[in-house]
Amino acid sequence: MSAISDTILRLKDELPSDVELVAVSKFHPVDAIVEAYDAGQRLFGESRPQELHAKILSLQEMASGSPGSFSDIEWHFIGHLQTNKLKLVLPYVSLVESVDSLHLLQAIDRWGEANDRITDVLLEYHIASESSKQGFSREEILSLLCPDLQDTICSGSTVAASGQYEGRRYPHVRIRGLMGMATFTGDEAVVRADFARLMSLYDEIIALRDAGHCHEVGEDFNIRSFGMTHDYRIAVSMGADMVRIGTLIFGERA
Ligand SMILES: *Cc1c(COP(=O)(O)O)cnc(C)c1O
């Protein structure tokens, strides 16, 4: 048994059945994906548009002799996505985990309108202390998801019930939850504090939604994606629904 399939099987065993494993195959060759696939892994994460696209094409080519194989692979996009690369990504992925700006969200919505498609996305929440990492602040996420609430707060009036935000502003995206990356540190307390911020914003959004705010949030807002090779055990213990693991499965990236 290869190291890759070994680790996949071990993780399936270790992770609770309601936690989804995204095998992050970025920078690794297609052969590595095939090994993970043969061990039963179906969900993969990639972070660069060209690389994702090239891998999909070569898997299609490999499968052309034996119809059906690899067609049940599901892809998540997890990296920074430029709006001029949408067509390399959006037709092929079931979830964009890394929406990190309003500009990108709007572009995905417009692309969906033009291509008659609704894209599932997560909003990337900047929980780490490194400023190099991408993502929205808490305030940005709340004002994006709950524009009625923001107006209420800002103007002091109670426009929330006026119905001016009936219907969604971005009908071609479905915002399914939050994604975050903790500070890169061996200090578990820091990682826990980062993850706790994501859990708490998620709970806040659910409570606001259930109180009738947050018109961009539906009942299908139910994904908290956090935890990677170094911190996935902490993530699982704190309530992650989805972990994204690369190095542990595929080895160090070149
Ligand atoms: C690369 C990457 C991962 C996987 O990281 P590992 O430490 O290799 O497990 C997870 N999430 C995102 C957003 C990434 O870019």
C-alpha cells in the first residue's frame, strides 16, 4: 500500500463521519491524485486555476480508455481567484472555498448569470494574525450578508422590516458558509483563538438569520471549513465541518 492511500484510509478512520475531507493536491502530480482516488478519496482541493484545469484535462484523457473513471471526482477551489480566471474554474468545481472580496463575489454572480449557473461559495474569513493572508473582516462579512442589519446599525432607523432587500443581491451564488486559516504557529492557544473567532462569527450569522436578518443567508448556510495538516485535529475538536489536508496526505510540496 502506498503512503498516500495509507494516509487517506487512516484519515477516513480518524475523522468523524460528518467531517468532510478535502484532499489538497496542489503542486502534486496527477498520479498522486489517482492514488488517492484508488483509496476511495473523491473530493480534492486545488488553489491555482491553470493547474486545476490541466489536471482535469489529463484525468479526462487517462479515463478515455475506461469510461466512467474519475468522473465522480469533486473539486473545490481553495486559492486566490482572479476574476479573469473564472472560466477555468467555475465550470468544474462544486465549491469555491476562498471568496475573499466583494469584487470576486460580484464577478462570480455575473458569470453565473451569463452562464445560467449558481455557484456554491464560502466566504474566507481573515482569522490569522498574519496580514499576508487573504480574507474578509468580521464587519465586512456581516455587512455583505446582512445589509439590512448594517443599515439599521448605521442610520439608527429600523429599515430592516421595510422589505427593501427582498430577494438576494447575488442570485447566482449560494453562500454556504465560512472558510478560514489559522496563524501559522506551533502555539496551540493562538490557533484555538483563531478558530474560535470563526466559530463565533458563524454562530452570530445563524442567530441573525434566524431572527430575520441576513438576506444573503439561507438554510443551506452550513459549512465551516477550517483545519489543515498542522491543525486539523484542533479544528475537528472545535466543530469544523470540513478540513483541507495536503502535506499529510501527499508529502511536502516542491
Ligand atoms: C495549501 C492549502 C491547504 C493545505 O495545507 P497543508 O498544510 O498542506 O495541509 C489548505 N487550505 C488552503 C487554503 C491551502 O491553500
